[in-house]
Amino acid sequence: MTEKEDEFIDLETADENSELFEHFRIIVDKGQAQLRVDLFLLNRLQNVSRNKIQQTAKAGNILVNSQVVKSNYRIKPSDVITVVFSYPPREVEVTPEDIPLEIVYEDKHLLVVNKQPDLVVHPGHGNFTGTLLHALMFYFEKSGQNIENKHGYLVHRIDKDTSGLLLIAKDELSQTRLAKQFFDHTIERRYQALVWGGFTEDSGTISGHIGRSIRDRKVMAVYEDGSVGKEAVTHYKVLQRFGYVTLVECKLETGRTHQIRAHFKHIGHPLFNDSWYGGNAIIKGTTFTKYKQFVDNCFKILPRQALHAKSLGFVHPITKENLYFESDLPVDFKQLVTKWENYTSSRDIE
């Protein structure tokens, strides 16, 4: 029996926090003869090469009965095989483009980029130029780096209008090992978001399966009964209260498409100016004309959802060193927070 527990992700439609890996769980038939695990997987799984399987084993991403095995391990009846594949690079037409990149960290195996807002990560429908991959290809060529893949290997994503830290692998082994960390939820990711409304509590957890909305396929919805989508958990704590909006920190336990945006919409606190999830209208506040003008000015300062990938922590896939990075809020987000601080303090709003 083969279970595909994490659906293959279409890079043209995947967005915020999509995890770029595939997970299979296979229970070996009772009548199965002993066979090398790489050959068994090659026969059982579609569109996976033996080289890919062996690379996955080298990365420690093939487990039998919860124990890491090598590619020459001989399976036995009733063995439970777990495999985590990194997302295979899809062939796309990418040419180098001189797009500024803020590189926070780099070595011969990976780099961490502080992505600016309004930058698409991967070419897709309607975005065939001007993406992060175009920028990376230009950077690698200009710096004389001869890496395995001309524009690097994506490990995860943040969407076009979200700013912040993004991790890119330079070789497939690093990508595969990092994919396992995402699967095991050992990658530490924290975001900051400005959301509508106030909170009586200082912290909380939002749970609920996330899947495509049956009403609008471009957005995600939360299904508390688990009938649709995949399990998703977001922990949050309040950083600053501005009466009508709140600055929160979000820690992801899982990484689903639009997880933060869908979860906060679900609990009645959509992200500020998030047009896809209803945050681009006045949700809380007064009916005064001056307040409406104030909010409209805030929308102009930050013409996107107020979401920033602030920190990223992981174990280096080769050296095993613990790495942790933080990034400042971008200028427009800082200006938005300052504007709300001034508004709140001048009116004594709690």
C-alpha cells in the first residue's frame, strides 16, 4: 500500500509557505521478496529516477520502520517505508536578469535572501520574467559560481507580496536534507503581521485544516472538521496593540499555502490590506470620515498584506551547524506601524 501524504505542489499556484517536498509511506506486501529498497521504490513509484532515489537515501530521507537506511537495504514483508523527496526542479525558461538581491548569508551549499515585496519567487502564469529565479541566475553567473542548477534549488516559498527571509539550496543534496527538516517541522520560522481587531489574550494557537476554497479556488479556506485540506497549526503572540489593529508574531508549526492569511481570516482578524482575504476594507474602528481617510492613507503606505518573514532557523544540511537569521521590517511596514503608534497615542486608544 502506498500513501502519498503530501500532494505534489504546482509551482504556478503554490504561494505562501508552500512546502516543496513529497512524502510517501509504503507498507511492503506480505508476499514481497527481499529486494534492495532503491529498486523496490523505483518499481513502485512513478516518475522517480534511481539516481533521485539514491540521492534521497544519501540525504537520510529514506526510513524503514522509522530507521534511516541506505539504498542497498533489503526490504522485508510488512516493512513500513517512509520517503521524503525534495521538489524536483521543473524546467523553466529563465534568463539572467539584474534584479537587486539582499543576501543575508551565503556559503557553497546555500544562501539566505531577504526578499523584497512585489517579487515573485518562481516563474508561472502571468509572471514569466522578473522573478527571484531570474535574479539568482544573474547573481550566480556574475559571481562565477558553477552550481548544479543554474538558478539554485527552492526549498520553500513566500508569496509575491510577503517580504522577508527565504532559503535557497545550491545543490540537490542540500535541498533534499533541508526538505526533510521542513517535513519534520524542525525549521523555525517566525513572521510578523498587522491584523485587524484587538485580542484580549496575549497569545494563542489557531488550528484547522487548510485547503482550496470551494467558492474561490485562488484562496484557501479553513476546514475545522478536517474534511478538506491538510492539518495546519499557527501559534501567535501579541507584540503591540493599536486598538483597531494588532501587531502579532506568528510561529508556524506547519507550512501550508497562505496559512497565516487563511488562519487569521478564519478567526475574524484578517491581515491588514490583504485584498484576497478581506483585509483591504475597514474591519474595526469608527465611522468618522477622518478615520476612513487615515486608514486609506495606511493602505497607500503599505499597498499589500502586512506580512513579513522575520526569522529563520535551521540546521545546516552539510556542516550540521545551527543557523539562525533575523531581518528588519521593510520600510513601508515600519512606516505603517509608526503611523498606527502615533494615531493610537494621540487618541488614547487601548
